[in-house]
Amino acid sequence: MNLNREAPSIFVVLRKKEVFQRALFTSVFVGTLLTFINYLDYFLCESNMLKTIKIMLTYLVPFFVSIVSTYLALRKSALKV
């Protein structure tokens, strides 16, 4: 049996509620862990804008990694014969 399914686009994957929720959870969990590892001195000292931007990026990176990995996994499973 040949199931020739088309791979979903990244935009279709992004609209799925469960994908967004998983990415958000991953972002919060990994982002918090990385923030404490990398910026413990920030919480103990004065703040500045550059450190604040770095902290925001610390949360955005795992969010996008989770979304892209979900997209690639769905795409791979759709292309399997």
C-alpha cells in the first residue's frame, strides 16, 4: 500500500494548538533553566537593557526549536512510504 501524503507546511503546523502549547511549555521550562544558569549574577546585581534582551532571547530560542522540530517530524512522517 502506497500512502503518498503531502508534508504539512510550517504554517499549518504553527496553527495547531497542541504544537503551540508544547512549544510554549518547552520555551518556559528550558528558558527558565538557561536563564538561571546564564544570568544568576544578573539577579544579584544591577540590570541593563542588553541583559534583558538576552533573557528574552533565552526563551525565544527553545520556542522556535520546538516548533521547527515538530514541523520536521511531521514532515518526515508524511513523506514516509
